[in-house]
Amino acid sequence: MRRRQLLRILLIMKTPLIALLLMSATLAGAADMPIPGFTGDVRPQLRAKSLREIRFNNVVEQKTDFSCGAATLATILRYAYGLDAPEEVVLKGMISETNEETVRKLGFSMLDMKRYVEALGFRSKGYKLQPEALQALKIPAITLLDTNGYKHFVVIRKATATTVYVADPSVGNREISMDEFVPQWSGVLLAVVGHGYRVDNPLVRITPRLSARAGVNAAQPVPTADLIEYGFMHSDFF
């Protein structure tokens, strides 16, 4: 159905104007629209995001089948450290230090990521954890999931006793039940630590659904003393 026909039907049905505007934005992508009810020379604009934009909020999307490792690193560098780190830049940098054909067949490894971030002046820390220890995780970290033989890197943003919140470079932000997550999980985390880390970065701030788990969003910036346990140094914050 064409967009114009849909809008005509909605008008006939007397759909509230604000809902109509939002639906229009959903169909066409993000848009700036004047807010109804305001007059004058300057009219406020409503910024409506598409569902895709919302899903990939604070997540760098992977552009190739083998670049999930580069996209997860780009996500942490951009949103935890505030660096301009497009996926293609990280991808080229990582490929330059390894065999391109191997990467295209098997993807990157955590060792490839470790070498890349250390070349940028960061440090990398690897952890082997039990599932129950995930709830104590205070910083975003990269991990490998194996779903029926398909190996895929994601960023773990936060975990509770029942849910793991991940930034997935292929589908965006998603919640995985702990029961579903554990069989897929490698048990290994890779953390990027160094100067410029934003203690209140958006990766560790979980916006709850409108109807549930408001407490998940109650997280405060992690104290420096706690971050030291993950390999940070006091000089990283000054």
C-alpha cells in the first residue's frame, strides 16, 4: 500500500495527529516534523526516530558478514571512550595486522582485537567467568556467542539474574534470557581499558521497557575504585 493511500485512510479514521506523524516517520525513517498547536515564526520540531534507529541506538552496525569483531570494538571506542571510530576504519586497521583471507573465512579473533586496541594505546584484559559472576560486571565487554555453530561477537552491556543486555552489531540492542544466553556463551570476556573512559557512558545505561524493570536503569556511574579492579589506573581518569 502506498504511503499516500495509508495516510488518507488514517485521516478518514480520525487518527490523532501526533500518532499520524509518528507513524509517518516510522514508515519513512527518521524525520523532523513541526509540532501541531504552535504558531509563530519559529515552530518547534519533533524529532521522530525510526524503529531501526531505536534498535541501533549506541550500537555500531556491522556492514559485512565477517566484521562483527570490528563493529563491537568500534561500539566500545565510540560510546565508552567518545572516539570517532567508524567500523570501516577499525576493520582496515585490524585486517592490516592479520591475514585478510583468514578473516574473510573465519572472522576476527579476540587476539586480533587485543593487538589492535593496544596499538591505539589502550590495554585489553581478558576474563574467564562463571554465569553468576556476570551480574557483577561494571563495564561493557566483548564476548563470543556460538548459536548452532554460528560464532558472533557482541558487547555485553549489563546482566541481571535473569537477563543479559547486549549490543549486537547485526541486529542492534537486544535482551537475552540468562537461560538462553549461557549455552551460547564462551565464558570469556574482553575488556578495553585506558585513558578517557566515560564512567557514565550509554552502554552501561539500560533504558527499561515502559512497563517493567525500572530498577535496571537505576545504575549510577561506577566508582573509580571499582574500575581499578578491571585493569584501569587512576591516571586513566585525569
